[in-house]
Amino acid sequence: MRRNQSGITLLGFILILAVVGIGVYVGMKVIPMYSEFYAVKKSLDGLALEPGINNAPPDRIKSLFFRRLYVNYSDNVKPENVSIERADGGWHMTVSYEVRRPVIANLDVIGNFVAEKDLTHGGPAD
């Protein structure tokens, strides 16, 4: 009685390893983009809790926002990516930016990120 071999061939193993390797490589490019976006959202949330932010001038708001981003090592958000508009009871802040990372040869991973927050927290300013 013959026993049939079961399992994966060397070629199959190499192909699976290549697919997993490409997935890990792309993940290494994409994960920092999303962690930076998380830092932008956390900076906006913290800024919204700042006392007197609803009456602060836009330049002061941008300064506070970029100070928070500096702590989080965010490099892709520039002042031209931030817009602040007057809203009911305060300000409406929008951060819209694009991150482009090269992957292989002329293929890029592109992320378009938009975060919005209403800045309406009153109270005494510092």
C-alpha cells in the first residue's frame, strides 16, 4: 500500500512567502500614514477642549494645533492644509491633506485624509 505525500511544495511555499512579504511591505508604508491621521484627530480633540477656544483668533488656533502636532512628530500637515471658518458658537476647523509614499518602482500608495472638528468650548482663556 502506497502512502501519498501531502503538504506544500517548495514553489508553493515561496509564492506564499512572496505574497505575505509584499503585504507586510505595503503595511509598513500605510500604517505610519494612519497613525499620523490618528495624531491629527487627537490634536483636534484636545484643541476642542481648550478653554476659550471659541473666541480665540484663527492664528492662535493654528498655532496651538501645530504645537500639538509637533509633539506627535507629524510632518505631512502644512498650514495650507488647515482651514478655519466661523460657526455657531465658535469655529469649524478642517484639516485636509494627502500623503504619497512610493512602494515599488513607479507605484505609490496615496492617502487622502480629512478631519473636521467644531471648536465651541467656552470658559476662561489662559
